[in-house]
Amino acid sequence: MKTVLMVAEKPSLAQSIAKILSRGNMSSRKGLNGACSVHEYTGSFVGQSAHFKMTSVCGHVMTLDFIGKYNSWDKVDPAELFSKAPTEKKEANPKLTMVKFLQVEGRGCDCIVLWLDCDKEGENICFEVLDAVLPVMNKPRSTERTIYRAKFSSITDTDICNAMNHLGEPNRNEALSVDARQELDLRIGCAFTRFQTKYFQGKYGNLDSSLISFGPCQTPTLGFCVERHDKIQSFKPETYWVLQAKVNPEKESSLTLDWDRVRVFDREIAQMFLNITKVAKEAKVESVSKKEKVKQRPLALNTVEMLRVASAALGMGPQHAMQIAERLYTQGYISYPRTETTHYPENFDLKGCLRQQANNPYWAETVKALLSEGINRPRKGHDAGDHPPITPMRAATEAELGGDGWRLYEYITRHFIATVSADCKYLQTTISFSIGPEHFTCIGKVVTSPGFTEIMPWHSIPLEESLPHCEKGDLFPIGEIKLLEKQTSPPDYLTEAELITLMEKHGIGTDASIPVHINNICQRNYVTVESGRRLKPTNLGIVLVHGYYKIDAELVLPTIRSAVEKQLNLIALGKANYHQVLEHTLDIFKRKFHYFVDSIAGMDELMEVSFSPLAATGKPLSRCGKCHRFMKYIQAKPSRLHCSHCDDTYSLPQNGTIKLYKELRCPLDDFELVLWSSGSRGKSYPLCPYCYNHPPFRDMKKGMGCNECTHPTCQHSLSMLGIGQCVECENGVLVLDSTSGPKWKMACNKCNVIVHFFENAHKVRVSPETCDLCDAALVDVDFNKAKSPLPGDETQHSGCIFCDPVFQDLVELKHAAMRHPMHRGGQGKRQGRGRGKGRRPGGRLNPKKPKDKMAALAAYFV
């Protein structure tokens, strides 16, 4: 019997697909990485009985990155990133050990069926899975086919079974186009980002952004927002005048007429027209025309239109809307949400989808009427050859989906019903009047057949007062004629919906990446989202775009990225060579980068006007070890210390608070220590600003505090305060937080484990002695007499926190943040003790091997 491995893109999809194909008759187990499950069942495959193993990945298995040394901002010239720096594929999430998991499940399998999402990214993941699995699968006979690709658009029984019966092959060209995009974005983005971040953060203190990033798609996206901002700023309002007339067809009613000239910008001429028309006492009907007009039903829904509506009508950001749509898809409520197509294929079961909605109270009547009277064929839209338009695949209720999920599902369903409904028809009546020599018009609309506007009421024709019945030559008395003074108004800031339209029009990003680019410019503090989801550029965003325009406008204009996207599409179609496109594009951007670096002074001039130099920002905090003057603490992102006398800047740990640490100094460089803390529930540790940026010992890296320093005698170092190896992670050491009293704690210097102990103790010190059982450092504890938990009113005790029974109930393990689900084991307060992991590394100790008593000790704690 053959064994067939099947791989989906997400665990929830694997479960749904396995359930459909096995008709619910399957067994499930957790995979070795804890994140993915394996569903097994028997069935037939290509006419033979087979054992199926259905599992999944969690998105991309691999990610592209530079090799080791090229990830250092300090050691590498950003210009080298364009060609010299080699790249490698690394595991996207090493904690998931996805490659190992796939190899364990794939070992001994005969065939593989790839159920990854059917888009370019999905094709790319197909080949990532194959690279991991093929080496361990059974070797096929010479002509035997072993690799299959399932093509599907929704998680329904029909679609999944149909995909299983018509298996194809993965598309290498589409996968290569994704590889090309990843490499271009990595090389170009990193080179520009590293250069401008280091240049500007080394000069200005209030940029308030931890990264001054550049992206081939992100920057033109920001460009659109700043272009609109510039139009608003340069707008000069003009005064104009409008002639407004009112006629009284009957005693009680009045009709407002629109002037055919619309408006004039000269006050005296406007006054002249008013004087001419005021002479007349009656308005004469010159013509009456009636026309039947049609408001077309919408095209079928694609991703870009869904994101536009979600932002404009539902108040959801594009990224949030996409996440909800993906969730609805994986749960089987809607078809695949990433599609550029607005045209249904001829064989699409429109009636079947419509029948699913026949019992929903919100639209049951409309649906039943459509099914009985016959549906209209949807309008002919654009067929991009990817997936059918976004369609509801099964009925749902508000209680099932809740909140935003229901609101998006409701819109998708209403839109679908509208596409198979009739057009809206209305009768438009236009009456032309003359008052003296001037002409005026009045328009009225009466709906004759509401069509699709019944299900999409926000598109309905607004109700207007009905026009009086009249014929050519009729005269109406004039109620009033007056001159209205108005002003032209500036355009408003771009909404997300308008920005999405511009990005689609200019070919910036894909339907899948557009939300990511918009989210990036918000997170980088380049724009802020104002009411009505309008995007207002910040000072930093404006200066950056103006700087690019000043140096090289093509860096911010959409033209060059649009051309690159076309080339990437040609790779996907097999019409362009992957290596040539990559080489040519990188060569263009490399030249642009060198010109940008040479001309950076042009952007710097704009920065000087808007931002303060480092020396003028921040407040004095700690003394510099070189000049012994106070350094300034700059709180704006990224927080750092700056010595204006030495003109040196020292980076600090982010996302916490920094304060002076008792005016104590580092024994190596005489810099005053500072204390970093992530809050009362988190961890804190002292650090020397100089050592943090310039590691003093070979076994230290940049960005290490005193809790990782291997100085043999410093009272703040790991050697003096380290107690034992972390109970959860491999490399971490539990270090006493000597500032935490009276709520004493020790924290791992690598992961988020915190151990609370000896509450209300007067003093806690790390002893030079070690535990005979586990080699952890012993701890000397002085308790207050009134609150001592020790027997016989004793106040002092020395022992091992892992092994000493006196300390047993005084130690509690916690986490500074949520643990990763991969970490096995309960969260009991004694977890991890007695595992032979108490040894304290480095410093004054020669670690001994654990004694054979460990097994007995483990049994004691369990």
C-alpha cells in the first residue's frame, strides 16, 4: 500500500480538507513541533489503495536572509548588499522546526500532494516543502510520478473532491517570481534602510522612529500620501459666485433651480447676471425631457475592491480586513480571498451558492425571489486567470462569526447577491427654464425598478421631491433669485480606499501585499490614521519624500516599481529569465544607491529644518566615562544616550524604561551604569552604555547588559549574580535581580522566565559556594525577624533554591510574557527544578557533572 503525504498551508485547512476527503473517518495526532497536526486515513489514490497523511506548514517554511556577517550594520558597507553579499534560505520560524517535522512525516512516503494556497506565494511554499521532503521520500521508479498539486478556490466538499480528482503539477515559474521579489526587496530595502537610518539617527534626536526604512513598494505608497498633503498645503482658496433661483409651481411648494453657467469668479459679472434676471417676474419652461436610465449592478468582488469597501464603509484597515477574510476562508465561509478576477467562469455554480443563503433572515426574501424568477448572469469582468471572485460558500449567522467577521461576511454576501440581481432602473426628468436671457435646469429621478439596490441599499437612488407636471411654454412665478458667495475648498487627505485604488492603478504591490505596505508606513510613523481612515503624513514622512524628490524622484515615483512588477509577472509566465531580471534591476538600484549616498546632503538640509540635532534633545541622565560630563537620554524612538562633548551616541535596550543605577560606575570604562526595566511584572537589569555597544570580552556580543557580562569580579556581572542554568531555555542563566527587593526575583538573561522568591527578605546574596547536587550557586538569605518563614525564629539561611527543602515553598516560576506553545510542561511553581540544569556557567566556578542522585531528586519534586 502506498503512503501519500499531503501538505496544506495552515493547520486549520489541513483538518478541514482531511475531514472532507476522509468523510470524517480519520485519526489525528499532534506533530513533533506542537503547532501542526497529522490526520491519517486510508482511501484510494490514482486507482490504488493508499494510506494518507494530511498535515500542514504555518505559512512560509523558509525565508531569505544575508549570511552571518552581512547582518551586522556596523561591519558591512550597505553598498555591498546589492551584489557581493551572499544570501541563504533560513527557516522562517526556527522554533517550529518545520523542516525536521516535514522530514519526519515525509520519511518513507511514496507520493506527495501539495494543498498550498493557489497563488504565487503558495507555489513558492510548494517548492520549499519539496526541498525538505524529497530527500527522505522513497525513490520512485524511473517514469513514476510522485509530485502532485491540488488546485482549489474554496474549502467546500465539491471543490476539494474536484481538486483531488484533477491533480496537476506545481508551477516553478510562479515560485521563481516570488524568489525574485523577495531578493530584490531584501537587497534594495536593507541597503537604503541601513544607510539612511544610521545617517539620520546619528544626527537627529526627535525623529521618533526606530527605523528610517525604505522599500521599493513602501516608499511610492508613502509618496501618494505626501503628494496629496502637498496639494492641500499649496491650495489657495478662490471666491466664486452662484446664481440661485427658486420658482413656485404651486402656492405651498417651491423648486430650486441650478444655473447652467454653474459659477463665475468675478463679483461684478455675477452682480450683472443677477440684475438682468431680477427684471423677470416669471420663469418659462423651455423643454421637458424624460429618459429611462440604468445604474449597473456591481462587478464580481475581487481583493482590491473588498479592501476598499472594508476601509471606506466598514472602518477596517486593509491588514485587519485581510486577516478576517483569511479566517473566513479557512473556516469554509467564503472562497479564496486573494484574487484579481472579477469574472465568474461559465461553469461556476451561481445558483448553488445562492441557495445556501435562502434561509438568512436578512436577505431570504430577495434570494427566494431571485431563485424563482431566475438569476441574471453577472456582468463580464476581468479574468486574471487566478481564482474566481470572492463568493460566500456557506450560510452563517452573526452569532457564529461575531463582530468584524460578520460585518465583512455580510458585505461579501450582499455583494454576491447584487451581482446576480437586476440593474437598477429609474426615470430621469430634466426641465429647462429661462429667466430673462439666463438658463436654469431642474432634474428629478423616480425609481422604476430597484434591482440590486434592494440588497445594497446604500447604492439606491436618493428620494427627491417629485417635479411638477409641466409642458414647454408653461410659466411659473419666481419666488426669489439671489447671489451665493462660496469658496473653492482643498482636497482632503487620502483615505485608505483611495490609496488602494492608486496603488492598483500604478501597479504598486499585489492584491496580497497592498495591505502590508499600507500597514508598514503606519507602523514606521510615516503616516497617522485620522478619522474616516484618512492617512495624514507625519513630519518625518513628508521630509523623506521631499528628500527623495530632491535627490532622485524615481525612488518615490511609482513608475520604476511598476516596471519591476511587470518583469516579475513575465517571470511567472515563463517569458523572462529569472537571473537576468534580478541582475538588471539590482544594477539600476545599485547606481541609484551610490548617487543617493553622494547626494544625501540634499535630504539633510530638509531634515535640519524639521528636526533637532542630538545635542539639543533629551535630558541629562548619566555621566560619560571619557569626559565625565552628563550624557543626554533621548526618549524618542529609538531611545539612546548622547554625549555632546565627545559627540558619541550609545544605543540602549528598547521598549522599557531607563534610569540611573545608584550612580555606580563600570570598573572597565568608568561609565555610570543605567537600569533598564520592562515594568514591575517584567524583568530589569543594569548595563554599562559603553560595554552594551562595545563588548569588552570575546564571549560577549553587542547588546548585552551586566546580566550577561563575564567580568570575573564586578559585583553586577553574570559571574557574581548568576545562580543557575535556566529551567526552560538551553543557553540562558538565571541571574539575581539585586534591585528587586523586597519582592526578590531572578530572571533568565535570554528568555522571559522570571523566578520570584523570598518575598519580604531583608537581603539576598549569591554565595561563592555551589550545590553538591546540581552545581547551582547557593543563596544567602536574611529575613526580617517579624516575617521570617524559617523554623525556630531563625532569620538567616544559606542553601540551593533548586534542592534545599527549606526554600522549597518560597520559589515561584513565572513568565514575563506569554510562553510559546512549543515549550512543553505545565506552569507549576516548581517546574524545572532538579533537572540537572542548575549549573552556573563561567566566572569563578569549575562546573562539575551532576551526581547520580538527580533521578531521586526529580522523583522527589514530582
